[in-house]
Amino acid sequence: MKILLSTAYFPPVQYFSKLLSGYPVVIEKHEHYGKQSYRNRCTILTSNGLLNLAVPVVKGVFPQVPITEVKIAYNMPWQKLHLKAIESAYRRSPFYEYYIDELTPFFTTRHTHLYDFNLQIMRVLCRLVQIPFQIAESDSYQRMPSDVADFRSGIHPKRSRQKPDPEFTQVAYAQVFSEKFDFQPNLSILDLLFNMGPDTIKVLKTNNSH
């Protein structure tokens, strides 16, 4: 069996746990772009609660635009805003200073296509989390692939669109604003990485209950 995932911008913990499931992971390269998904957004925890960070894309005839052709828009300073939000949220975390220099280039250098941008982010994140980058890309689009755990739309910011996933159980860990909020599950991998550092991979492995 294989696990099929969409491309994602600083993916959530559930997404990253799939990389340690023991099954081959494939990223869908031939789908059409889908709005309001993790393809161009991530969720972090700030002093005011949950915050979605969305990468703006150049407007087109959605959803007919192939994911590899979606271009990032720069008509607003989103990179500066994302970096500022991440700093505000995690500068007090134990490992922020340890990792932020590796991630800053994604907020200071312009990239053209969303898919390629996300793939570069994944390569760096896998190295920081200490996961081998063994992710394949799909050869063609299949609406209902066989012998595949299809999470292209199943890992989604909206709970109503989340696919049941009995093999994933979110393990709680210490978060920056734990004195204000109950544990917030399945945030961007950034939350887990900045809070747990080298133990990130241990948490991800524990999340896989199968």
C-alpha cells in the first residue's frame, strides 16, 4: 500500500506522521489546485489563539489550474507577515533559535510556483526532523486510485472535511501558550519542531498507532 498526499505549505503534524508510517509516500503532482486547503496554508498557535498563514496565489480559472502551474502572488508582503507571525508565536519556544535560520530563506527569497516552493520546504523540514526524504511524485492523476490510502483531501483544515484516520493519534506535547490554551492538536510541523526540537521525530512515531 502507498499513502497519497497533496502538496502542502509547512504541513500539519498528521501529514508528517505519514512519512513515518512505514508505507511509501507519494505526493500528487497532477491534480488541479484546491482552495482553502493545506496546499497553500498552515496553522500556528499564537498568543491570541490559532492563526492561519496563507500563501496568496495568482488568480486563475480555478479549479482547472494544474497544481504545478499555480504561481505565488507577491502583490502583498506575505513573506514578511508570515515570518513576523512565526517569530511572535515561537520566539519563546525552546528550539526557535536553533531552527529559524534554516527556515528564514523561505520568507526572504521569491519562488515562482507553489508546488516547487512546497517541495523545497519539505526537503528542509525532513532534514531538520531527521527523516530521510523518500517522497515520490505521482505519474498521473487517478480519481480513485487502488491500493492507496488517499489523503489528498482527507488531511484538511476544516474538520468537517477530515478523512477518518484510525492510524493517527495526536500525542500531546508542551506548547508555548499552554498557560492560556488547552493543547491544540495537528498544527503545522513548525509548532512541534520549535517546541520539541530533536524529539520531534519521537512524537511523530508515537502518533502512528498501528
